[in-house]
Amino acid sequence: TRQSKAFRLFQLYDRLKHNTYKQVKETMSKSSFHRNINDLMAIGFSKDQLQNLHLDEQVPLGTVLTFDFNNQRPSDYVEPAYEGIKTGSDLLAYLKGESPAENVAPTELDEIYNALENVGMPPFYARALQAGREVRLNEHKSVSFVLWHDGTSNLVFHKPNDKNVRLAPPINPKKTDSPSGKMSFQQWSGNA
């Protein structure tokens, strides 16, 4: 087949790169050597090139291709500045060409993030609250995100699996004991 013939020719070419013409000729049968040499000459190599192929400088591919992964940007590249983009609504305003300061309706997820931030809770509960699930804070207290008929929303703290019994939210996040100013798990869950 043509594929096996191409493979045979490549093997001979590769051997000629690493060994002399005479060495290759002495290790092959006379008929197959001359047939393959004639085929290589038919595709454009001269006999002189094939006889001196081992003398040409061969550069390994690994030294030709070098990558500088720390310098991937052109020298004139300017990093974009996204000032004022902190929420999804800010990004939406920016993409529409408006200023993030303009009044763009926040998404439900933004409202949940803001409500969690207001009571000093970490934001990783936002997706569960958005999905309508209650988040259990401890054995006595859970939180749910409620959207009221008038369009307002807030977090409701209640006993686990009983949304009729309302409880007080966690302590005020401004009163923290940690040097970072963030509340500990025990503080915002009401166990502190």
C-alpha cells in the first residue's frame, strides 16, 4: 500500500540521516536498497543529497521550539481596568456600555449576596438559598431567602424544617473579635 511504502521510505531516509550511505547500503538487500533510493529520488532528492545526508546538521525539534510561558502577551498589551464592577449587575451595566453606578436592577443572586453580607454570613450559601433550600446554621437555627409579593426580599431565620417559628438573625457583624474583622463560624451561627 501507499502508506507502507511511505513508511519504508521514511525509515530509509531516517537511517541515511544517522548513518553513512555506504553503511546503510551494506546492511540492506541490494534490490530493496536501490528500489527505495530510486523512489526517494523520484520524489525530489538527488543522489548526492542522499549520499551526504548524514553530513548535514540535524537539529532536534526540542531545541527549535522554545516557549516562554511567562511572556505570552505582546509588549503593547494593556491590562483592562474594571473599576466599580463587583456584582453581576455591575458587569451587566458595563457590558451594556452604562456606568456601574447607574441604577441597574440587581439580580436575585446579588440580593442574596447583599443580604448575607448584611448579617455577616459567608457568601457560599447564596446558590442554595437561590435554589429555595433552607440552610441549616446549627441544630436550632436555619435560614431561608424569601421573596415577598411586593418584590422585596430578605433572609428569614427560623427553626430547622419549621418556617413558621421565626428567630433573630445572627449577631451584628460589626462586633467581631477577630483581627481580620471577619466573623468566625461560631459567631455568625449564633453559638458564640
